[in-house]
Amino acid sequence: MFVVHLEPEEFVQLIFRKKVPIEARVYPLFGIAALIHLCHVGKTLYYMDRVETNKENETELKSMDCYEIHAQLYRMICLDERLRLQA
């Protein structure tokens, strides 16, 4: 199992090149519901390194440290994927 984050352009290129279905998951990110787009290619999970949230939380999210958001999101996605594979 591998988890890889991609920039939006890279994610879209992967989707069109590999023709894999996209899934969306919601993760709690510092008290904010964050929608993340993902896809599986073999044993690798790719996710788009952009958080979507509602308008009210957008300004709060923009005021947070982007590296902290990135690290927290990566940890949560890795844990979630590992738990899903064990089930």
C-alpha cells in the first residue's frame, strides 16, 4: 500500500491517462469537514492535494498553516486506507 498526493493538474492527468474512477471522502480537519478526491491505481492510492469545504470554513482554512494541513491530511488518509484494507 502506498499513498501519494498529487497536485490538481497531476491528478487530472492521471485520471484521464489511467481511466480510473474517482472517489471522494470526507475527513475532519481541525474541526472542519474536508472533502478529498482520491483514486486507486493498483495498490497505490492517489489523492488530490486540495481541500474542498463549505464557504463558511474556507476563510478559516486559508488562515491555517498549509504545511500543517498537508501533514494532518496525509496522516489521516494513510490511517483510513490502512484500516480499510484490514477490514
